[in-house]
Amino acid sequence: MSMLPGFSLPEDLLCVSQDAEAGLPIDAITCALDRADSVLMLLEDHLDGDKPLLSNRVLSSVIWDVRGTLGLIKTLTMYGDASSVPMGQKGGAL
């Protein structure tokens, strides 16, 4: 399998399907927000407890995961913005 330059991470391949409806994909955005919140909640619970601290490698992976999820949210939001037509351009009464 050949690797295209710049596609070394799953997030590099993310795009919104051309079959998707125009507008904000609110369900996908809400899901991504809940996913990031869950990861942060697990981390917060771990740090508040009397458990041994996680290794730097695990903490780095948690941060990387949340950053990736924020990237997904950004992609979905930009799609929603780009595919939405401002009210002034839809025609009809203003």
C-alpha cells in the first residue's frame, strides 16, 4: 500500500462526503464534543483520585486525542459554514 505525502494520520484523510446535505452537521459536531468531553472527564477523574499518576506518554496521547477531536469539529464547522447560504443571498423578503 503506497502512502500519499501528508496522509500519515487518520485526521489527514477526514473530509465531509460530497453527498452530505448543506448546513451545519450538528449531530456529528455534538458527538465529537461529547467524545472530547468524555476523554477530559476521565483524565480529570484520574487526577482527582489517589491513583498513581499516568505516564507522560499516556498524558500526551490524551492531549493528542482531544486535539484530533477539535480538528474534526473544525472541519465539520467549516463545511457547515461553506455550505450554508447567507439569508441575504436566498432571495425573498429581508
